[in-house]
Amino acid sequence: MQKLSFWLQRVSQLLVVLLLVTFGVSLLIRIIPVDLATIVMPVADETQRAAFRASIGLDKGPIGYYLQWLGNFVHGDLGNIYYSGGTETVSGHLIKAMPRSLLLMSYTQIFALGVAIPLGVLSAYRAGRRADRVISNTLFIFSSIPGFAIGLILIIIVGTKFEWLPTLGYATFSEGIWEHFKHMIMPVLSLSLGLIAQYTRLLRADMIASLREDYVTMAMSKGLSDRRILWRHVFRPSSVTLFTSAALSMGGLIGGAIVIESIFATYGVGFEIFAAIGGRQYIMLQSCVAVIALFYVFFNLVVDIGSGFVDPRTRDRRANA
Amino acid sequence: MSSLLSVKNMTVNFDTPRGSLEAVRNVDIEIPAGTSVGIVGESGSGKTVMCRAAMGLLQGSTVSRTGTVVFDGHELTAMTKEQVRELFGSGMAMIFQDPLTALNPVRRIGVQLSEGLRIRLGMSKSDAMARSKELLELVRIPNAAAVLKSFPYQLSGGMRQRVMIAIAIACNPKLLFADEPTTALDVTVQAQILQLLRELREDLKMSMVLVTHDLGVVAGNTDYVAVMYAGEVVEYAPTAKLFADMRMPYTEALLNSIPRVDHKPGTALTVIAGRLPDPTNRPSGCGFAPRCKYVQEKCHKEHPNLKTDPDGHVYRCWFPIGEAL
């Protein structure tokens, strides 16, 4: 029962965080010194603009505006995008953009972890020796090049010079699995190289600390192979920081791939945000930020649940809290 | 009597930023089959390093070991790491000082206990689990089935030490290194664990190396004692003989520093003044000379060699106790 109360407490904390974040964004939208109605309806008269302001709650105070937006948001109405020719719903755009971003993020994480975990384990095992030095130095170079630069270099070399991969756009699964992945390889590489460097370093440091523990010597004295000791005894207690960091970067990757999604025209959530800012679609911007905040909070919860699996001591500490 | 373990002229060096650290130097030690040998000395005297080096458990680019170690006919120092590993579990095993840090915090007791059985003895998963339960019962853990499913942090210190003993004896080793097995425990639990080790040793016909800083623990539990100081063996004798007729001033000082019940309350405890010599910069004379109450001119200048009495009592002193100056 105490366990249930822990989770109730945790979830309500996260709900408070969500409310604060969305209210903050809502305030920012109100502070921006431009009249949304003028931007959205440049040729309309004042009565039409007043009607528009009233329709989205801009005639009310900051709190009234926020409550109206929140009411719509929880009912799935994320507002509209206004064009000179008409309107489209934000949710319609996000429904199209979200799977792309989720896939891009998943591939990036799987690839980054898939490369970083063996590299981190190897460089901790061979700490200070040649393999470790080569890995550390190479990753240091990768981590000092920003993702968009890697993206551009890839486009120039792989895309335009050799024409191995398409430089733009996105393909759905129905257009062919291989076609889909061909469009994903370069964005995933651009996003993951920095993450690989970060993850490898985190894991290496924690593994080196764990390798000094008595239980490693104990495992050796049982006659286990080094490989078994590394993976079965040392990796799990050393991976808490790595998985926490990976889960938290998920939230960032959903919306934070703004630059990469723009370079490769993936049209994911990041691109939508980019477009919303460029087109001054403030309602859309507000809703997109809220969705991303939702993801952040969700992955925070995943970290809480996951760390209990990785380290049983955390579970009991909670139960007795 | 044949030796189960024979360590000859073993020196262990650690490369440190302050220079080369000689943790163990020129140690010779014999563990006769079927006996229990105590290794005594204060913290930092090289007891633990000596045991781990003998088994080949010290790893890393900064450690170097010279000398020869022969166990049960196998020359460990001439074998590869993989070959030595074959001898672990059923040949040699070790129990550690602090069972909380020596058991993996995130793995269940059952997994940690059955692992050796499966890897070293090739048992199936279910056989290994059944055997694990028997082993827990052998070390007198009540409710063994529940303990198999527990994590180390859920058990008491004494229980954890019993679990560690169960892991060490799982594959029926010929030689058990017990590295301060009772130091982290309450006095009452200490006695229980020592009693358990004594019984297991008899039932399983194990030899044992019992490392401790407590001469009291050595007294009832060992056949021979080696006293270590500053990385060297300074006295070696059958246990009864050592207590009856010690030759090394350091051993005497160690014994005198044990508080006694018949001391009046408020009596100042006897301590050995001074500290161990800096292991990166050992003095040229006897390492104990600055702290020794029988010290002579010669002790500061020349390093004493090991002397052996006709009865086999070995010591490293220019002016041993009981000899006229």
C-alpha cells in the first residue's frame, strides 16, 4: 500500500510540473508584443479580429486564456493553424508528424545505445590501454562536432557526391521498408554520434568504479570468465546513470531534433515547431511545447519505474519511504 | 607433510603516482594439507594482498607479482589466467571481509550462489538451485528457500557472511582463504561464524588460510600462524608454540595490545606506538625498529634475515625474545 502512495505522490508531482510548464508557456505567448489576430487576419476588420480573439480566449486575462486553452487541450483540441486560405488543426499536423519523430527518436536511441554499451564496457575493461584510448579520442572528436554539421557533411559526401542516400524527405513503411530506412540513416547518424560519445563516457566511468568493488573480486574467485563478470555482474549496477540519461534525452529528441528535421526535411514534430515559429503560429507553438513537456514527464516516470528494476534497493527504499 | 599451497619468494608491487609500492615482499609460506594457517598483522601489513596475489586475483596494469605459487601440484605462476580459473571453486575459494560489498547488490542470493555450481560443475539450473538451498541449510540459514530469492541488502550481517561462506564452499574447495571473515560482525556473531568454519573445515576436509588482525581469533582456530609486518612474514610457528614462546618483539607487542578482562577499568590500553613504515620508501634496517622496545643499533642499519630454530620456529629479528643480548 505504501508503494501505491509513492506512485500517487510521484504522478501528482509530475502533474504539477506539467501545469506549471504549460502555464509558463501560455504566459510567454501573452507577453509576446504582437497581436495574434493581426498576424492571422491581416486584411480583416476590427470586429472580425475581435471575434477571433474571443474565440481563442485572448480577450480574457492570462489565467482565463490559459484555462480555456487547457480545457481544449485535455479534450484533444490543440488549436488551429491559420493560413490566408483557411485553417488546419494542430492535432492533424501532429498526428502526421508524431510517428516520424517517434521513429526517428527510437532508431537514434537504439543505435546510440547499441554502439555505446559495447564501447563503454570495452573501454572500462581496457581502461588506460590502447583500445580505451582509441575509443575515447575518437568519441571526443564526434562529441565536439555539432549534429547539424555532421548532417551537412553527410549530405555533401554520402548524399550529393556518391548519391548513396536521399538527402531530403521521409518515406512511410508503405513506400517500402528499405526506402523508409534509406531516408532515416543520415538523420539518425547526425543525432546519435553525440549521444554515443555521451553514453559511452557515462558507462565507462560507472563501470570503472564498479570494477573496483569487492563483488568483482568475489566473482573472479568463483572462477567466472571476464566476459561473464563484465556483463552479468558489473554492467547492471553500473547502468543506472546511463539509462536515466538515455530516458531523459528521449523527451529532448522528440522536439529537440528541430535542426536535424529541418535539414533533412523529415517533417516531424521538430520541423512543425520550426514552422510554427517561422509562421508565427503561436497557438500551435504553445500546443507543441505542451506535447513535448508531456513526453518529458512521461519519460521521467519511465526512469522512476526503470531504476527500480535495475537496482532493487531503490524499490525497497520507496516502499519504506 | 606435503604442502597444499606453497608460496616462494613472492613480491607484489603496485605502481602508484608516488612511486612503486611494495605491498608484499619476498614472502615464503607453506600451507600443509589439512591444516588451518592464520595470517596475523595490523592493517596495511600486506595480509589481504598476499592472499589475493597467491590466488591471482589482483588485476590491472599497475600490479606486478614475482615469485612462484604452487597449489596442489599446479604451478599457478606459470599458468594462464584461464587455466588458473579452472582451479577456482573446487580448488581454491575465498571469503571476504565485508559481505555487504562482496555480494553483488543487484543480484539475488540464489543466482549468485548457483552461478559457480553451474559454471564450474556444469550443473543444470534447477539442480544448482536445489543444491544452493542445501548449501544455505549447511551454513545454518533458516528459511533457505526465502533467502534464495532475497537480495543481499535484505539480510543481516551475520546472514550475509553465512551466504558468502556458502558461495565459497559451494564447489567443495580444498583450500579456503578466509580474509577477515569476522571483522565486520558483532562479537556474538563472530563466535558463531568461527564455529561454523571450524565444523565445515572438518566435514569437508578443507585446508584454510585465516587472515585476521586478532590474535584471539587465531588462538582457537589455527594450527600454524604467520605474523606479517610491512609486507614481510616476520614470524611463523605452530600456533601453540607461538603463544607459548614467541620470539619476535612485534608479535609480543601485538599480543599485549589486546585489552584484557582482568585490567582495572580506566587502565590505559597498550598500543604499539608509531606507524607502519611508508611502503613506497622502506627503511634499510628492520621495519619494526622505530617502534620496538628492544631496539639496538644494528636494527636500524641492517635488515634482519629469517632465522629458523631447530624446532622449525621461524622469525625475522636480530635480537629475538628469550635470547641473551
